[in-house]
Amino acid sequence: MTQQKPVVLVVAVALIDDQRRVLLAQRPAGKKMAGLWEFPGGKVEDHETPEEALVRELHEELGIDVDAADLEPLAFASHTYDDFHLLMPLFDCPTWRGTPQAKEGQTLAWVNADALSSYAMPPADLPLIEPLRRALK
């Protein structure tokens, strides 16, 4: 019998601009998986819904305001790491207020759907690329 790993719920967003590009953030030095590119988002706290967590994370990380009603489920990833299992819903967010800014030392890049595979990403993010590409067609 294998030992059960804790399940960690994180949430991610596909911010899509008017040119149909998606915002990626590069994890800063000093963080786990530093240098890898990911969809913005973060951990869901015990008292939060995934949508509430994403609204909070986007304000903290990027300085933008998002209405939870504008978040649409797009895909999800389920991935086992060495010490936990990650469950990550990806939401589509075509509208927000403000201009995304790197508030936590990360580098930001607007990326065309066809170029997403050329960015090194954490293993949990990789299965989200193809559903996102299909949604952007």
C-alpha cells in the first residue's frame, strides 16, 4: 500500500489580451522551481473558493482586479510531485482592471498560444497547454 500524499489545491488563470496572447510569469530566484514559467495564480486557502483565491492572488501578484463572475473554468491539471499531489483548475479570464505588473519579483511575458511549448514550465502546467490552445482558436 502506498502512503497517501496530501492534496494541495492551487488555482491558475489564463489572462488573455486583445491580441489573443496569454500571460506567463517566471518563478523568481529563491522560490521552488525558480526560472520556470507558469500561469499566474496560487494556493487556495482553507476559507476560500478557487475563484476567491484567484481574485486575491491576481491582486497580490499582478496588481489587477478581477471579478469572480468573469472567471470561466477552462481545464484542470492533476499531478503528483514527490511530497504532495497538486490539483490545479485553470480559469479563462478575458477581462480585468489595471495593467499586470510583476509585484513579487517575477518576470512576465505575453505569449502566443503556438509558442507556449517553448517555455520551460512545471510538470503540472504542461497538460494545460493544449486545452488553452484549443480555446484560443
